[in-house]
Amino acid sequence: MAANATPPAAAPPQPLNALRPLTANLIINRLHMLLNGIAIAAIFSYRFAAISGITKERSAAPPPRLLPHLVVLVSETILTFLWILHQAPRWRPGSPGGSDDDDDDDEYVADRRIIQERYNEFKKALEMKSANASKSVSRDHQPTIEVMRDENEDSSGLREMPLLVYVAREKRPGHPHHFKGGALNVLFRVSAVISNAPYFLVLDCDMYCNDPSSARQAMCFYLDPKVSSRIAWVQFPQKFHNTSKHDIYDGRLNPIWREGQGLDGLRGPTIYGCNFFMKREAFHGTKNIQIGVDLNELKDLFGSSDEFIEAALRKSCYKPKLTEDRKPSDALQKELQLLASSTYDSGTQWGKQIGFRYFTVVEDTLTSLQLHCNGWVSVLIDDPARPCFLGTSTTNLSDMLVQQMRWSFGLMQIGLSRFTPLIYGPLRMSVLQSMYYGSLVLDCLYTIPFYGLSIIPPICLIYGFPLYPNVSDPFFFAFAYAFLVSHIKHVQEVFAYGDHSLRNALYEVRVWMMKSGAGYFYALVNSFLDKFGMHEANFNVTNKAGVDGEQALLYERGIYLSGKGIVSLVTDNAGVIANPKGEMKDHQSSSSSSSSDPPLRVWGRSSGSVAGEEHRGFRSADALNLSLGLVFRNFRVTPAQVPLGGFQQLIVLLRGGGGGFPEGRPNSSSFLSRSTIIIEGGGGQFINHGVSS
């Protein structure tokens, strides 16, 4: 009887939208917090006792040993404060668990050969057009909005294709265009009157889809009746195809994603710039707006476009004004021009309560902070073994530091404003969520203990001033424990995330020191200069073009510098504080183009000015390849997979219109039927194979 007993049935797989607690990490994290907290308390006890003993010395002048102890005390206090803030996402770690029921998607794989041929044809045609094109971008031009279509094809062919729209917003020297936040807000407004889909996906120009199920994974949360009404966005991490096993510049950004595993136990992660599905209702702030509101009040919120207001309020009931052949009427074209104008935001709540916020150059963090404070939640879906989106990372020292400096400067802008999370957040969201945002915006304070603890102790050692206890002193074990266990805990987190490499843990520590010594330092200085009106925000573009042959070889071999002095680390970044009261810059060339229209950029190259006649010369096959090549490289999704009537409910907003995609990796998938792709042009000047801002 026992031999014939039926084994117990396996437990059904947990759905993707169920939070899976990481119990082992939770126990390790809380035990570490307790023991390390005791060691830190002992360290401060020793430090205060040492300072007290020095001050009791009978001397007319302050003892010379007092100042080093005070500097070290300040450094240790800042380190402890930042350590406490960074424990928030580690308090209740968890992640989406289970499966999205993607057992077999072979039936959705497209004909690779056909797509390969069309991809190469379109790429070759664009490269020929770009050979004699102007490389500069005008900062003074009217808006350009074109629906890509072939007037010679019948409507049946059009219905099978994604709706592809090119948008270049108006820019005038006398009007601020608010960097990336302004560009995205224009895309959202234009998309509202073209399709008004309730969800949209935001991608940067160097990102492409690597997992065909990413859209369905996001919809697992949006369609869950228990949480769908509260979820504003579903975030996927930024992963990169060009990082080597010697990730000497921490291009994978794994410390960010490791902390993200604990954010689903709070209200969710912040917006990380791109790779997120957003609910339009949350972005437009229409959840609490009643239908009977006065029209003038609505125009104060949303601007003067009646068409956009109707789309924002009626939501799914709104019917876009495109005809069967997708040709916009004159009235709709006029409305689109208005929505993309440089003055549309003036006197409205765009950038304040609506859309991406304009206060800082890291508009994503401030926007997500306010959305979380308004009661919305978010989700991070991170599978290290199968990243849903891949892009291009920085692979040299100067680009990494410039990128980190821009991020830290924008975050510190928030930290020095009325939106500082430790004051603005606790009354609107949980203390742990406020601590998480505090750790983001105050990270550049690491530069103070970095310099304090790297300069003062060696000097004191030379002159014989004891700052630390002797080995025989019981307090010595507190210092030794805090030092050793902090590194052991870091290695444990690296291994727990799936990166079983001590070498990469060492690389992360080295990069932290580089950032603290240069990127954080200049960001902190710039943020205070900006606070007192002595420096205006600069948007330094991150070079994603890759590196030359020699530098690429050094990166692959894990070598930092070859024949160059470490002084270049400083000189590469010194220019950012050399221009106080300088002209506000965006990610555009200051030179003027011979044409008033911005270039359409594909594969990281300028394809010349996009005049109206050039737009109309695009065939539907071109639009198909453009949509496939830039966005849906591996989206293998059909209406049967997502119960939303196909993807007429989804908009893809591709900011930048081009990017450094790897050569030899053509499209391998079918396109999304009846979806909408809106590409923003008129951004920065691309260098070599692409620049991502």
C-alpha cells in the first residue's frame, strides 16, 4: 500500500503579482543591524570619551588633538546617518514571486529572416541619408509632429502595423524647455490626443526589449483587482549588454538593484528614468477630479487644449480623432502643434502637479516621491538571470563620473529643497519609505567622511596623535568588528543577488571611492552654489557611444588607466564648477542648424533634417522596421497574451529617437499589432554611435 501511495501534489506556482518575502535576507539584515548598531554605539562612546578627556586638559589654548577628533567624529556621524537611511529597504526585503505562466512562446516568434532583411534595408537607407546631413541641432524651431504612413498602401496593411509618430517639440531661446522632463511631458500630451491609452512604456534611446513577456508581467499587477487601483508604475531595472566580466566602473549598477529588492515591501521603488510602465491616470493626477469641474480651473491645471482636457477626463471613453487611414485632420494637427509648443506649460500645473516635475534635473525621483506621497504604490520586477530590457552602459572613468555627478547634483537639489524626503515624506508616507528617499538624495554627503577619514588619520599617525584605541583596549574590537562586518555584509549581498564574484564586490568598493572623491564632491559643491543662485543647472549628456579600441581593450581586461595620471580624474570634472552664473544648458548643441527642424536619429546617427517631404517619403515598411529596430526588438506578444484587446491600450514613448544598439543583433520578433510608438526628436547631438541623456 505504501509503495502505491500517491505522492502529495506539488503546490501551485505563486502568481507573479504576489510578494515573495526573502526570509533569509530578512534574518541576516536584521541581525546585522542589531550587532553593527551595538558596535557603532561603542565607537561613539569611545569617541566622546576621548574628546571629553582632551577638553579637560588644563590649557589656555585648545589642545591640538581636539580638531582631528572632531573631524573624525563628524565623519563617523555622517557615515552612521547614511548607513541608517540605507537600512530602510533591507528591513523587509521581498520581490514579486512565482511565474507569469509563460510556458512556451515559440508560436509568437516572428520570421527572423524577413525582419533581418527589412531591418538591414532600412538601416542602409538611413545611413545613406545621414552621410551629408547636418550634425548640429537647432535650438530655435517650431514643433514637428508626423504620423509615419505610406499613402500608397491600403488601410488593411496599416491596421496590422503599430502607429508610429515622430515628435519634435518647439524650442525657443527665451523659453526654458526643462530638459528631459519637458520632453517627456510633450510626448505624454501628444499621445493623449492620438490614442489616450491608459498605460504607457517609457524607454531611453539606448534601451531595447530583451524579454518578450515584460509587458505581460507588468499587466499582471495592473489587472490584479486587489492592487490595480493603487499601482502607478511597474519598474524594470536598467541592465546592459556591453558590460564585461571585469565591471571595473560598476556599469551594471547592481547596488541600486540590490536595494530595490526590499522596496516592494514598502511602497515600491522610485522611477529609474526609463523601463517603466506607467498608468496615465496617476501621471495626469485625474484620480480625484470630478466631471463637473469648471473648465477654467481645468485649463489652469492642464493648459488651454480642450482636446487634451477631454482626453484626460474621459479616459477610456475618449475617441482619438485619427481617421481610418491614420491621417490627422487639420484640426487635430493644429491641436498637436499647440500641445508641443514651448509656451504650453506656462501658467499651468505641468511640472508641478501634472506630469514630470521640473524642479530638478532628476525629474524621475521628484515625480515618484510626490506620487508615493499621494498614495500611489509601485513595483520592481527584477530577474537577474533574464533582464527584460538591455541598454548601453558607461565603460570609462570620465563618463561614469560625469553621469554620477549629474545624478547626485539633481538628487541633492531635492535634498536642499522643501521636498527633502526626511521632512516632506513622513507625514505623507511611511518612515521607512521616507528613509529610502533620504538615502537617495543625500548620498553625495559620503564625500565628507571620505575626505575626512582619508586625510586626517594618516596625518595624525605621522605626528603621533592617537585617534583609535590600542589593540589591547576593548574598544578596539568595536572598530575592528564594524570594519570587517561591513565588508562581509557587502560580499553577502553581492552573492545573494546572484553575482558570485569577490572581484566584483571589490570593484564596487573602488567605484564608491571614485564617486566619493570626485562625482559626489562636485555634486555637493554645485548643489550649494545652485541653492544660493551662484550656479545654474547643467544637463551634461552621458556618452553611451562606447570607447575606442585601446580603451575598450583596457576595459575588457579590467585595467583602469594606461599611461595617464590620476590627475585626469579631477580635470575631467573640474569644468562643472568653473562656470558659476553660467548659461543654462540642456542636452543640445548650442550651434544652430541650417534647417529649422531637428534631425531624426536612428542607430545613434543623425539622419538629417526631417522636413515634411522627407517624412512623407517613408514607406510603411520603413516605419515597421523603425518600430521593430528601436523598440520591439524582442516583444513577442499577441492579443491572446494580454486581455486588453491587443496593445491598442499601450503606448511606447521612446525618448531620444536613436541609440547605441549593438551591431549584428537584428530584430527577432513580431511587432505589436495596433500599438502606438511615439518617438521624441530634437534632443542632443549624437556622438559616434549614440548618446543617452
